[in-house]
Amino acid sequence: MGSVDLRHLRSTIPRWLRRVVAAVLLLVVAWGVFAVVFIANPTVNAPRHADAVVVLGPYLDGRVAQALQLAREYGIEKVVLSVGDTPGQIHGGYCAGGQPELHITCFVPDPFTTRGEAREIGKLAKAGDWKQVLVIAPTPQISRARMLIKRCYSGGLAMVKTHEKLDFHGWVHELIHQTAATVKAIVLRGC
């Protein structure tokens, strides 16, 4: 069994192709680091008292239950829910009241994106003179949501992850979606 002469192999592959392969490998490694640090392991904060607890959409019962629990535990009177434009979500369920010790506000973000949610948080915070906001979001969305919210709101911000678990396919979808959405958020500056 003879040895492979790497110099001969290297000389048979065109220089431009070696450069393309090296560039692609570098991009894949850079994206992998980004995905692990920014999407899969974002910086989260310990829950604490705030002027409001906000749940980013979609409107899911588990997220709302988590918000209500945190509101009661940390003495937060305002709970804000980002909901879709489905009539049952806006006019029924938690948005219709039923939590006497809490003031629940529901809104449909415009546009119906994290950017739209960040804009609405900024508007509500300004109108309510909020100094501190606690935001609940799924793990893959936290870093991007933090970046967008900070563009629209200058007060204290604590990001708390939801209790939701993703399977393999969910993570693949989120890695692709959050990468594209983060690039868009970087390109489209401002609130």
C-alpha cells in the first residue's frame, strides 16, 4: 500500500477551486460558531421585578402561563401579549380578561414580526413610562429580539427563555430562520 503524495494531489486541483473550498469551509465554521453562541446559547437574564412582562408571539398557552406565573411571583401588574390577528386570540382567552389582579394588554404587531413587536414594546413603554421590561421569548429568538427591542426601547431589559423544547427538526428550522432574520435585522437598521 503506497502513500499518497499530497503535493501531487494539491498541484492537480486548481488554485481557484482550493480557494473556493477554503472560503466555504471558513463560512461554515463561522456560521456554526454564530449558531451556537447567538442562537442556541443566548444570554438570558434571571427573572426580576419589572413594570411589565411581555410575551413575544406566537401566542401560546405555555408562554402565557409562564408570564402570569412570573407576574405574580415578581409583583408585576402588567402582562402584555403579542397575538396574531385571529379574532379568538384578540377577543377571547386571556385577552378578554379573567385575571383580576393583573392588567393584560394584547396587541397585533405591525409588521407581524419581531421588529413589529419591538416597536410596540417601545410605544407601550413610552406611554406607560416603563423603566424595566421582562420579555419572554423562545431560546433561538432571544439574541435577535434583544437587539431589536434595544433599538426601540432604552430602559432596562431582561430576556427570559420560554420553557418550550425543540426537537431536531425544530432546531434546524430555527437555525435557518434565525440566521436569515438576524442578517435582515443587521441590514435594516433602526427601530
